[in-house]
Amino acid sequence: MLRLMGLAIPFCLTLPISGWQEPAAKPNFSGSWQLDIAKSKADVKEDLVWKIDQKSGDIVIEEISHGKSTCTAKCAIGKSCEFDDNGRKMTAMTYFLDKALVQTRSASDNSTVVKRQLRMESDGSMKVEQITIVPSDKTDVLVFTKRPTVAESKPVVRQ
């Protein structure tokens, strides 16, 4: 019995060490993203582009509709921020939840509250689950495809 306990104690002490893993790597959503209306499940029928600039401590999401910027939210990750959305004061909180980037946006009078969960898909697209909490409980799924950058889209000229 003592032998068994002598073997069990060192084994039990190594369990927390062997079970520990590195936290999941946070995906980088930086880039220009074009809404794919055919793959989306939403009432959105407009030309929509999100330009995202993600750095280690902050993220900027600019929304462009029909070639015009409708809002730009620049937020420190994990902290509240304020921005203007089509002339309306909004507040947002952005944070990572495992491999999803979550952003909750609300109007200053709480007449609008929307939660967005951004995830990178295996095919390279970005899936956004957009949950409208106020004024009505509604969920839309937006699928964006990454647009090539200027450097990626230029043909290589060989001489």
C-alpha cells in the first residue's frame, strides 16, 4: 500500500503541469472585408465593406456602405469606447472570448444594443453573428470575404 501511495503522489503532482496548455492564439481580423450577400442570413441587401485594423491592444472597425464611411469605431480591447455612427453617439466594448472577437455596441440612450461575434472560418472568410438585443431579439449572420490588398492584387511584372 505504501508503494502504491509512493507512486501515486508524484503522479498526482504532475497532473496540473501536464494538463496546462497555452491559451488559444487570438486571430487577427485585419484587412478589408466585403459582405457576401449570398452566404449571409440577414436582411442586409447593400454593398457593405468592413475595414479592420487590429493591433495588440486596440482595434479599429470602419464600416463602408456604397463607398461612403458610415462609422468608425476605434476601441482599446477590453475597455469601453465612444464613437459616432451616422450622427448617433454610440458606446462599445470589445474583447476576445476564446477565438471570437466580441463587440457589444449600444446607443447612449440604450435604445439600440447589438452584440457582434466575429470568427475566422476555415475557408478564410469571416463570419459575424450579429445579435440585436434592443429593440427586438433578432440574430443575423453576416459572412464576409477578404478583399485582396493593393500589394496582393498587383500583377508581377518580370523583365
